Amino acid sequence: MTRAFLAGTALATLFATTAIPAAFAHIVADPALAQPGSYFRTALRVGHGCDGQPTTGIRVRFPAGIVSAMPQAKTGWQIGIERKKLDKPVAGAHGKMADSEIAAISWSRGILPSDQFDEFGLVVMIPQTPGAKLWLPVEQTCTESKVNWDQIPAAGQSPHALAHPAALIQVADSSGMPMQMAMDHSKMDHGAMNPDAATAKPVASVGDIAIAAPFARATPVKVGGAFMLLKNSGKTDDKLIKAASPVAEHVELHEHVMDGNAMRMRPVDGVPLPAGGMAELQPGGYHIMLIGLKHPLKQGEHFPLTLTFEKAGTVTIDVPVMSPGATSAMPMGKTP
């Protein structure tokens, strides 16, 4: 087997099936931050069944104003789409008028064992409402019972304080929050900007490039991933072209891309940083791949990572190791 195949297999394990953190108990939308007016690809992540019972159905309800949503096909599952008639037609997908909006989408007659997790993919047309929170109540049906993930936090209340919070898609505001690689009419996105990363302070800089919110996920395998936010404050385009660390035999730049209905990983020669722009290296998008780890990455540890940019030069940063399922440099449930 080739090193690339082995690394890809191990990283797939790291990204998908390592130990499940506490927040994995909830059904969440991942990624969860969308740009206003975008065609946003996300997935409902189901982390367990109902008290040991396998999951046999998922039904997600949509708030008013979602005129277009498309479920991803899943082998062995039957898909249902429910629509609600509108009093007046509104602008819909691809410039056409719509006389109805999406009420709910469901996957049924499948089987997901309680000790396994899966994702139920969606592409959602996001309303032109910067800063909106789109709460998605989800009904999880199991062989003998149901669980309703439908609680919406009150003003100032954290979703982590709720026993059964609804899934959330956060619409970015207009204050310069980094653009996600959103799906438009012709291509899928790599993922979505994590709100914690968007407000993080830089930990290092070189030339016009600032680095913020670096982190890695704990992993028991010999492949890991490092993630961060990069900001180019200069007037010239730049590119992250290389990374290196003493904790791994090889360090490569990678991205995830859609190949039909499957997400696949491939190496890239660099991560572009347009003048005045940002890029987030994150799970499901661009990332730094650590191949041949000399020891497992353990939560609470730190390691050095050297970044080389095409024009700005080279800088070494300190990378903290977070939980296996971390999505940002912030501990689960914490806020900056």
C-alpha cells in the first residue's frame, strides 16, 4: 500500500471515528456557519441511538423562509421532502419564483447502530439575513422510542445548558467575518468558518500574515491534523506553501473536495491567501496533515509547527492539542 493511501485511511479515522466528545451526544449541523444568500452544504451529525437502540429515522424541520433545501442520498434510507404552500410566491433557487417553502426533510427505514455515528447531508439555500440563527428541530426515531432535539435557548442562554438542543445554522453577519468556501450554483464548499476562530487574537505573525486559533485534535493513530486561521493584511496575494514539525515524519497541505456524493482528501501545493483576505484551515476543508506521528497526540499537549509562506517567509507557532472531536481552539462549551 502507498503512504498516501495509508495516511488517508488513518486520517479518515481521525476525522470521523476517534473517541466521541460530550457534545457529540447532540445532533448538530456541521459545518454550522453560512454566508447570507449562499447555497450551504452541511450535515446533521448523529452521534448515538436512543438508550442503546439503533436509529431508524431522522426528520429535520426548517424555520420559515427556507425555500430550497436538498437532502443527500443515503444507501438504504428512504428520503421524504415536505413543503409548505406560501400565500405569495417568493424568489427561489436559480432565479426562479417559488410558491412553497421547505417544511421538513426526513430519512427513514434505515439502520444506524447506537454505537456508531453517521451524517445526513443537506444543501440549504440560506436567506439574505446577516446574523440570523436558523434553529433546526430534529426528531430522532429509534426502534422502540423517539428523541426530540428541539429545545431553543433563551436570550443569553448557552445551547450546552439544554438537554435536547435543536441543531443550529448560524448566518454570518456583515462585519467582515471571514468568508466560508460556500457552495454556489456550480461547486460545493470546503466547510464553514468557526465562530470561535473568527474572533480569536493572533498568536504569531510574519510579514503581512497573522496566524490565529491554531489547534490539533488528539489522536491515537499515526496521522493527525492541524488547523488555524490565516489572515493576510497586505496588498499582495500570498500562499501557505509548506509546513513542518518535529512530531511527524512528513507534513503536507491537504484539502477535502466533493467527488460526486463523496468527500475525498487530496494534497495541494498551497493554501491561497488573497490580499486583505483570510483562509481557515479546518476539519472538512484545507488542513495540515501530520503523517507518521512519532507519538500519539494527547489532549493538553503542545507541539511546534513551522509555516512557510510564499512571500511573507517562515514562522514557528505553538499548537495546542484539543479533544478528538474539537472544531476550534476553544475547549468544548467555552467562549472567548
